[in-house]
Amino acid sequence: MNVGEWIFKRAAIYPKGLFLKEEEARSFTNREFNERVNRMAHALTAWGVGKGERVAVLMTNASEFLEIFFACAKTGAIMVPVNFRLAVPELAYIFRDSAPRVLVYSADFTAKVGEVKAFLPGLPHCFRHGGAAGDDPLLVEAVAPFPVAEPLPREEITLVDPLFIMYTSGTTGDPKGAVLTHGNVLFGSINTVIGCGINRSYKSLVVAPLFHIGALGASALPILYAGGSLVLKGFYNAAEVIGLICREKINYMFAVPVMFQLLTRTEEWEKADFSHIHFFIAGGAPMPLPVIRKYQEEKGIFFAQGYGMTETFRLTSLDLEDSIRKAGSVGKEVLHVELRIVDEQDRDVAPGEAGEIIVKGPNVFAGYWKKPAETEEAMRGGWFHTGDMGQRDEEGFITIVGRKVEMIISSGENIYPAEVERVIQALPEVREAAVVGMPDRKKGEVVAAFVLLKDGTQLTEEALLAAIRDRIALFKLPKKIVFVEDFPRNSAGKILKKEMKERLS
């Protein structure tokens, strides 16, 4: 059963059930959404998109994003969801690398697409979603003439066939396209459904951008697989998001930590009724413990902590009943994942020791698009080497201690930024902290910490160091504290530590 058949089965079994809403603008039942997907699938075929050919999407959250995704699933095409926050040269690289036959873009990005086209003289089809004017045809008008009958693919589509290519952030070079198959999507969704106890009663608010694996793989696909429904919205105004959560009686939402922090700073936070929420899930960056406690103590809301990657979907899950006792941990590996923590020779380390996390399972991606050498290196020995450093405690719970490339080596001692960040973020005045290595003539590197304070609080470098001095080893103590008003972040909310390190050089 390929992923496209999910939509057909929902329409056949529960035709009148709600599939999705876009706030108050429009909503579709399972049957209506399936018919829209079928129209899109017939359109793709008419535009010459065959099995294995790419369809690029540069869109904000909208029903059409998911219609294209499932139309690709039904026809065997490969979707390329693209980060709309990227600059023109970055977009041009991805489009040249993936060579799409069709590009669909939101009207907000018309000017940007106009610039990108200069780099893509051979792009056959370009369609605009929304907007009053533009050179390219409107997607809704281009798709309208096609039938709603189930498409008949020319070739069989199986779980091993690619479904989408999602490009990594490219922090160490050009972005790499992670190829995710129908099977990866299926087992990624199963792992989340089992790990979080999701069922068809769930209504998920999708506010993180769908071009990101967190939103697509945690907000949307597991809920749809389980039979639940979606409400789509962009995260532009935190107060509006709180209103929508209450009005639609949302019971599940994925967002990056900074989004959850913004919700707590609104005037609506104090009176908001969250009694219908089962839990929230955070991803894309570590969730600060003070924010977790604020939701638990003031709203009775627990976070389903976990760990995953673009290449793997969800890998671990921390049960809600352990969310306080094991706060800071990402839990244990989910059902269909094998996970090890190893040293430089890929030997398992002892509990309490840090090492690289390596994994295997049906959710692990097929490889990097057109990059066989990088794929072979990442998958050496049959295990995907994540580049993330972690450690297990005696009960088997895993804690992420940082990226392998971010590890600080000071006088031969390994220092993991996440360890120091957690200690600093435990201070009542601190909203968030980010730790990087700073060059040092004698020790090679020492710790530098960038700190964002809570509104209305004050803290000096001397007071901060005095407060944490007895909580971590002396060699881990920051040698420099930089107070900031905000952090540079990528589209997933991750702090761009490379930019911060450049400030120290």
C-alpha cells in the first residue's frame, strides 16, 4: 500500500469525515480532498510528470501543498518541498540539483521566483498559487479541467519508491537532498502514532512550515495516517495561534521551541483554556527546561519529547509520564528503530558515556540525491551515522549532548555544548543560551556562551558564572559570556552557531 492510497482509503471508509481546514476560509472532507488530489494527479500526468520525475513546491502552508504531495504519491512522482526563506542563489542550487519538471509557488514569492528563473532556462512548467496578477498560470485554473476519478499509474508504485526529496540546511557545505521513500513515510508515521498514542480523534494544528520534516513528519502525516484531521495556519501572530487553538479545540500541535515561547508572552496566554489539548510536541531544537515547566505548571500541558532528523523522521520518544522525571531526555528509541551510541571505531560505549548516535530501520532514508560518496559515508556498516552525540543513562534514556562537529575540545577534554547550555538555562533569569567553542592559544578551545535573558531581568557575567560554578566541571565553565537580544536562526528555529562563532574570531 503506497502513501497515495491513504487518501483513497480515507475517502472510501469515512467519506464525510473532516480532512483539513484552513482556519475559517475553507474545509474539505475526506472525499472532497481525495477528489482534489486526483485532479492534481491527472494534471501532473498531463504536464509530462512521470514516475521518478520531480515536482518542486515553494509554498506557505495550504491545502494545495498536501494535494501535490499525495498526487505525487499516487503517480510515482517525487515532490521537492523547498524552504521559502532561502536566498535566490540557494534556491537556484536546489532547483538545478533536483531538476524539477514542474514548479508551484505561492504568490508571495513571485518576485523571488522571477529571479530564480534566470538560473533555470529549461524549467517546463511553472504555476502560481494565489495572488491577483502574475506571469505564470494560476494553479487552481490549470487543475480545474481535470477529472476527479482515481488515476491509474502507468507503473506500480511500491514502498521502496522515492516520494520526496528534502534538502538539509547545508551548514557544512551545499545542502544535500535526503531521498525519503513511501516506506520511510509509512514507518515514520507508524513510529509517531505508536510513540505518541495518536488516533483518529486527533485534530492537529499545523503552524510550522510544511517544507520542514518536523511539520510534515510530525504535524501532518502521522495524524492523517491515523485518520485524524488538520488545521493549517502560518505562525505569524502568536495571539492568533492561541485563539485558533481554543476556537478549534486543537489537541495536538508540533512547533519549534521559539514558537512555544512566543505563545507564553501573549496577553491571551493567562486566560487561554487548553483543557482539550492532549499534549504538545517540540522539535527542531532542544526545548528549554523552564519553558517545559511553565506549560506544565501553568497549563497542565505536557510535551511529548523526542528526537528525529530530516533523514529519519522520529527516532526516539519520551513518554508523557516520564516528561518531568526525565526532563531534558529525548526518551528511548521507538518501535521500528535500532539505535546505538558508539565511539570513533563504531564500538558501543558504556551507559553514561557520550558517543555518536547511529541508527537503522525502515524509516531511515534511501540516501542523498546524486551524492553516492556522501551516502556511502553516512551509511557505513549499514548504519546511518547521525553526527549527533548522545548518551544513555542506566535506565536506557537518551540525552542529546550536541553535534559531533560542535564538540569543544579543551586541553584534551571533550565538552558538549548542550551540557553547559542546560546548566545556564536553569537559571531563573535566562530565557535561552547557546554555547560554542572559542579559539584559545593554550587550550585549543574554550567555552563561550551567548545568553538571552528574560524580559525585565538583569544578570552580569560575574553573577552568572558564580551561579553555575558549582554545577559543572571547571574546564566546562565559560570563559566568555555574551548577552544578546536574540539569536540568528534558520527556518527550523535552530540557532546558527556558525554565525556566533564568527563573532568571536
